[in-house]
Amino acid sequence: MKQRVSFPDITVMKTPLARRFVGGAIWTVAGTAGSSFITVITTMIVARVLGKQTYGQFVLLQTGISMVGVFAGFGMGAAITRYLAELKLRDPIRLGRILALCKRAVLTFAILIAISLVAAAPQAAETLLNDARLGAPVSFGAVAVLFVTLDGFQKSVLIGLESTRPYAKAAILGAIFGFPFLIGAAFLRGLDGVAA
């Protein structure tokens, strides 16, 4: 005997929550895909300009900055996303206090970590990377940790507010505006330029 195949109820997609979820997912994927595509093109050109060894040093520096930026945020991005989703309509006054506290904490942690990394940059370049000449790029990268951390926090706020369209636009515009600066810096100053 054949069994009938039933399809899921399409009326679920007509609920406001489902529409918000699908719309948010589409904008998030579009922003991530668009910025990633531009970034891949940019890094391919930068790799050609810098050469294998220098580009490898740049990638090492860039991944180190990203990793330290995640730790510098101390999980505040995830916390604020949760509180924004939970309290934005129910208790905006409490949410405002939590948002202000998290923002100050992220900024303080990011500044302290960036200062510590700048101070340790020459030693780190010499001992960890076996090249004292990389002190300046490591210092620039240490300062960049501050901006990477703040960027991650702000993106978490946008996601918590369900502002996925501005999130997508910001991601794509950031990659577009970064494109000429990164390539120009690679041509003009090499590793020091792209690190700065």
C-alpha cells in the first residue's frame, strides 16, 4: 500500500515571526556573501602585489587580529544580542542600561588589550615571528584589535535589533571602501601599508 506524502503547512510562512526570520536570514546571507566576495577579490590582488612570503605574514597578522578581537569582546556581543532580543519591547529602560554597560566594558577591554599588544609588539615580532622588522606591522595590528572588537559589538547590536538590512549594507560598503585603500597601501608601503 502506498503512503501519501504530506507537505509541510505553508501557512507557517505567513506568520510575522517566520517572515522576519526569513527576511533577516536573506539579508544576513546577502551581506556576508557580498562582503566575502569583495574581500576575496581584494586579497587576491594584495597577494599578487605583496608576494608569497609577505602575504603570508599579512595573513598571519590578520588572523591574529581577528582572534584577539573576539577575545577582547569578552562575549559581550552575544550577551547584548540576547538582551536586545528579549528586552527591546518589554523593558527598554533596563535594556538601555545594559547596552551602555556592555558598550563601556567592550571599549575598556579593547583599549586595554590594544595597549598591551602595542607594548608587546616588538618582543612578539622577534620571538614569535622570528623577524624583528615585523614590529611595526604587529603594532598596527594591535591598534586594529580595538576597531575589530568595536565592529563586532556593533554588528551584534544590529542583529539583536533585527536590523539585518543595515548590517548587510554596512558589511558590503565596508568591503567596497576597503578595496582601494588596501590595494593602494599594498602598492605604496607593502606589509606596513596593509597592516596600517
